Amino acid sequence: MDHLPRDIDQYIKQSIDHSFGLRVSSQTLEAKREVSMNAQALKKFVDENQRLAEALAEFGNDAGERAHEAKLCVIELERDLLLSKDELKKYKHHKELVKLLFDENNLLKKENKRLLRLYKERKHSTSGGKHTSSESTKTPDFAHEITVLSPAITVMTIRTATLSSAALKGLQPSRRRYLSAIAHY
């Protein structure tokens, strides 16, 4: 057997003597008390470490659950953001469409006023002079009708039996196509 340090060897011998009821030195009793206190401190340290390890494991589990919940919240927020972006896009498109229809309505109002003025001028010029048989049987070049789709949007529909090229002559090309398409409708 290996040789133990002298203090330890002496401690073991005296511990054996003490267990047989033999007299032990005060130094051995002091060492035994110290060992006992160290053992208690060590046990307390191990218990405390075990509680800390359990608390750390619990904290880790809580942190994992919170991370999972946070990830679900992020996914939900990203989905909400995409839906909001889509709604905003639709709203902008709707707003642009309303503006376009409003502008188109204003153009149609102006055009209707101009056509109505032309109609009245033509009617006045034909009624002021002599009526020939061909003039009296002539149908009006156009008539107008207003259809209200909403309080903000009024669409002027030009209905005609014969839309003369003279009435269309003063219009911009896109307006001519638009009015011609409506007339054939």
C-alpha cells in the first residue's frame, strides 16, 4: 500500500482508537470536528448546486416556451402585416379608380355640356329658317341621359340613333372612341 502523509495516517489511527473507546488526542478530535464541518458544508454546497441546477433547467424550459410563443407572435404579426399591405394596396387602387372615375365624370360633364350646347345651336339654327322636307324628317344627332351610380359619381351616357361625324369632330380621339363605343351599346 502507498504511504499516506503522516497527518492522515495519524488521523486514521486515532479514529480507529476512538471507535474502540481508546483515548484520542485533542488534535484528532479537532481534525474530526473540522472534517465533520467540512462534510456538512460540502453537503450544503451540493444541495445548493442541485437547487440552482433545477432552477436553471426550469428557467431554460420557460425561456424555450417564451421563445416559441414569441416566434408564433412574430409569425402572426408578419401575416397581419402582409394582410395590411394587401388591404392598403386595394385601398390605393380603389382610391385611384375613384379619382379616375371622378376625372372621367368631370370630362363627360364638360363634353355633355358642349354637346348639349351644339345640339341647342343646331336646333336653333334649323328652327330659325325655312324647313325643307329633308330637314324636318332629320333625326336629332344625339340625346343625353344621366344615370346616377352614387352621390359622388355621375356617368353621362350618350345615346344616339346617328352620331354625326361633325359632333365627334371636336372631341379628342380617346373621347371619340369612348362615345362611339357607348353609342353602339
